[in-house]
Amino acid sequence: MFNIVSGAKGSGKSAYLFNLAEEYKTKGIPVGGVISRSLWKNNEKIGYEAVDPFKGEAQLLAVNYSQPNSTNTDIFSWGQWYFRQSCFMNVNARIFDFIKNHSGSEAVLFIDEIGRMELDSKGWNIAGVVKQKPSSLKVVLGVRQDILDRLEPVWGIIPSSLYKL
């Protein structure tokens, strides 16, 4: 079961997903995965964190300025952002641990956000989630509206529900 929350950049997808994760947690339903949170300084977006919706722990995902050490193999650029490959690796591993540990039980996996990077097989491992997720696991995806029509042809994802912001 794939539930989709879709909207344009800055429409509130992540805030909606944080609230939804809290609702599940208060009902005693295990949640896991990743929800992206914007980092701001002086009213300017300067980066993103990858937040565990269960623990609330965050790790730096991306910044909008060049890193001082350009030979750092952990950093790659995508558009105006400089991403940490290690963050993607850590979170993807945590996602697959969650899938393995909640097979056959009621649980909700959040993955936010899915955009052009994932279409280019970078970022969150959506293909692996589709392949490994048990039928009992509910997956809630935060998806940019401009790639919504690509979910089925690329990954075979047909939304069980769609909420547009």
C-alpha cells in the first residue's frame, strides 16, 4: 500500500508528514523512514536534514554552499545543493532495517521527498523499497507534483491514496 502526499516545492508536504507520523505514533503504530526538514538562516533556506520520524534524530543531508574541501568524496552536487552521500547510505540502510523488522506487522514507513534525484537512481532507494516491502507495510511518500506521473512507469507505484497540497 502506497499513500502519496504531493505538492509543489514549499507546499508543506514535509510538515504534513511530520504531523501524520505523530498521529500514528500516538496510536502506538511503529513509524520509520525519513522526512526531510528545511534548514533556514536569516529567512534563507540553507539546507536540508534527514529526520527519523520515530526518534526525531536528524542528520545533515544537504547545504546550498560549496564545501571547503572539494576533494571530499562524500559530497556531490545536484542543482544548487551539495548532498552528503553518507546520509543517503545511512538512511537507506535504516529504511531497509525497518522493512525487515516490521514484516508482517502494522507499521508505517515514511519517505520524503521523492524528486528528480530519485528518478536518476540517486537519493532514496525507491526501487529497493518497492521490491522488498511486505504487503502489510504501509508506505507514505512525499512526492514532488512534477514527478507524480512518473511513479507508475518508473517504479510500478500505483497510489492507494493521493493527497495533494
